[in-house]
Amino acid sequence: MLKALARKTPPLISARLFSTSQCRQKTGIVLMNMGGPSKSEDTYDFLLRLFRDKDLIPLGPFQNMVGKLIALRRYKTIAKHYDEIGGGSPILKYSEFQAKKTCELLDKIHPSTAPHFPYIAFRYAHPLTEHAYEQMLKDGIDRAVAFTQYPQYSFSTTQSNLNELKRVRDAMDPDHKIEWSSILQWPTHPGFIDTVANHVKDALAKFPEQDRKDVVVLFSAHSLPMVVVNQGDPYVAEVSATVYAVMQKLGFCNSYRLTWQSEVGPQAWLGAQTIDAIKSLEKLDNYKGVVVVPIAFTTDHIETLHEIDIEMKEELSKPDLMVRSESLNEDPKFVEAMADMIVQHLDKDSAAEIESGIAIHANFPKFSK
């Protein structure tokens, strides 16, 4: 039954968000992300792809077998979690919104590369990277920007998406009909930082005014296996840079911490864990509350809606004193930030990047498998 489930292909979610017409130039804006199952019944396929990805979670020479065993063991529980947050992940919905609105704005502010066509390329869920590429070829896209939706670069996320895009390009576009360039990290982009800071302010405003200055701002990022961290992954440094930039924007108005969440598997992971940090804060005599800020994603997902909003609160002795800062989701300020990043990218001299394939960031080696 599970083999049949793994082979079953769900109805194709269109990677292109609107139909194209004949035009002089076509620029594709491709939002890359791990993705998430839009329906809880797609959880097994999602986990199988995820745990078999050596870039994300290196499990040794028996990666495929071990990955399948982990997926089999975890998928029923994770599917139940998706049921509890509405029946699936909202990442696709918010990614579609962000991509479409960003391209609409780009058409207005950067007409020299218009029209811009939005695409979604998920690593582990539909629409998969090959679906996006197939649609782009059908649409006759001339130039495309691979735009990671992870603000902070990691071998496990950004590089994994890029590696997959290279594999798909080599298989589906051997003549390199599409010229590619890439936006691989943006941990301190002013528009991104401003948007996050505004959301933190909104979360702090939910506490009584007399207690507000004593509330701790707890930035929570997805953890990484230490084997990846020890290879020099820049993710930790870039997350830290984001946190500092947000607090600088806020005038260091509150005490703050950086913690990590969502570790899985038997290996050692980066800590301290977010839930442990909150429990420690709860023991303080002057504890007034905590704002948890998801800092490494741009949309809500299972780690915000279930792990933070449900699981963590269930473990706390004072759950009412934990407030989560809202994710960026449909915030128009974030759409403006995305468009600004793309405009800067399109305007710079990227001849060295737009060769006959996809640029690998010069400063970061490919993750060793």
C-alpha cells in the first residue's frame, strides 16, 4: 500500500500562476523552497523526498533506505499534525500570493524586463522543480531568476534547491534555452528587516504596557545537524546577522535570544532548543512573557502553526505569556522587499552569472556528499 502511495502522483498543481501570451521578452521569477504537502494525504511522499535528500539531512551510505524507514515511521504523526492546522501546509498558498504580487509590482517598476512570470519550484512537494521547468519551457521563458525563499543561505536548503535545479536543467534543457541567474541569500535586506521588525512590534503590543519592556524576544530558526554546521555552513552566521539587524532596527528595545527548533533523527543538532529556552525563562521571578519570532522562513508552515502554536504551548506552564510574531505571508511590505531585491539583481552587471547555466555562489563550495 505504501509503495502505491509513494508512486501515486497527485493532481498537478500548476507551477505557473497565470497564462502567458506572445510577447517580446519573458522573464521568469522562480521562488524556490522546500515546500510542504498541501494535503495531509501527501505527507508520506513529502517526507520520503525530504529524508532521502543528502543535502538536507546526511544519513550516510544507506540514505535511501534509512530515509524511507524514517518517513514510514513519522508520516502518520506528521499527517495528523497537518490535519490539525487545516488539512495541509499553507506554504503554497502564500508562495503563490508572494510570487504573483511581486511580478505584478515588477511589471510596473521595472518595465525593461517585463513581463515577469511567477513560478513556484518546491524541493519536496508539488509543484516540484521539474513541473516549474516544464511550464517555463512551454511558456518560452528567455531569462529566469532562481530566488531562494530562505533569507539565510545554507547548504541544506538553498544549495539543495539549487542542486536540484541544476539536475533538472541538465535533463530538461540541455541546450540551455533559459538563461539563469540566482538570488541566493538576503539575511539583512532592509525591506526584509523592516517587515520582521514591524511584526515584532505588533507582537510586543499584545502585552500590557507596563510589562512590555521586560518581555524577551526569542528568535527561533530551524536547526541544522551538527555535521552540516561543522563543515562551515554559513547559515548560523547569517541567521545571527538577521537577528542583530532586526534588534538594531528596534533600537534593542528588549532582551533577546537566538534559539533553534525542529531537530529530527538520531544525530546531534544545533541548540539550544526554543522550547527549552522558554521553559528556563518561565522559572525567572521577573518573567513577563516571550515573543517567539520565526526568523528563517517567509511564510507560515507546520513549524509555526503546529510546533510553536500547539506543541510548544502544550509544554509550557505559562502558555498565555508566549506570543508568536506573525510570519510575513501576505504583508505588502514584504512583497515590496522581494521586488526590490529582484530589481537590484536585474540591474547589476550579471554577465558573469548568466552563462549557460545556473550560477553557484562564488564564496560557498558545494556541500560534500
